[in-house]
Amino acid sequence: MKAIIIDRPGGPAQLQLREKPDLQPSPGLLTIDVAYAGVGYFEVLLSRGEFESVFPMPLTPGLEVSGYVRAIGEGVEGFYVGQPVASMTLHDLNGFASMANVRPELTVPLDQLGADLDLATAAASIVNLTTPTWPSKMSIECAEGTASSFMRPPADSAASWGR
């Protein structure tokens, strides 16, 4: 697969296109063929090394993606190979690549929305539409005494908080 890699801080000029091994889904994850990746201020900050304590370099940026399900990891239900989806890569990033492993709970099956949303718009929308939704959802969960699993990286995540 092809991926954009940032080896060292220095801004967008440090982006390099490289070959990496194709991904396989881990249990509990989906592998998607990325058609579009959103580009935002977060990626600019990553390229400058602003979050290097959480996301050490080298890294592949990319927080929001859309594309088609390529493979389904063990234990994942509700998706099928070839299905159009949009997802946040969140803790693992890696959206600026031709393939991405994503968490099903952060993935929207576009063919089930009941609306005609193209992949380009979906990639640009997933973070922007989620931003105002999460605080409301988390406030309700906190009021009910639960903790949101969305805010915790999975135990086997490549990016864990505070490493």
C-alpha cells in the first residue's frame, strides 16, 4: 500500500509518499480501501510535531477517511466487504494511506444513511459532524455514571495516551 509518512517535524514539506506492507484487520477492526482522507488543521499541527508526545514520528497522519470495506476482522458484525463507509481513525491516525484499519464503533456505513452522501463529502464531514455530537453524548453518559469507550484507545492500539 502507499502511505504518506512524516519522519520529522517541519510542516507539510516533510510529507513523503512511501510503500508499506498491506494491512490485515486485527480482531475487532475493519480494513478499508481509502478513497478520500480529510485534511485539516490537526494534520498541519502533527506535521509540525505539536503532538509528538502522543503521536511520535515517524507517523502517517489522517484522522478522517472514507472508502470501501476491504476486510472484516474477527468479531466485527454489521459490515460487508465492498460497503461504502466513513470513519475516524482517532488514536491510530494512518488515514493518509491507501488502506486503513478502523474501529467499527467509529465507522458509519454510508449505504445505510438513507441519504445520497458521496465519499468525498463523507471524509470531510466525519470529524466536523462528530465534534458537536460527542460533548452532548458524553455529558449524558457522565450524568448516567458511565464512561465513553470512544475516548479510550483500544488496548492493542498503536497510539496509546501518554507513551
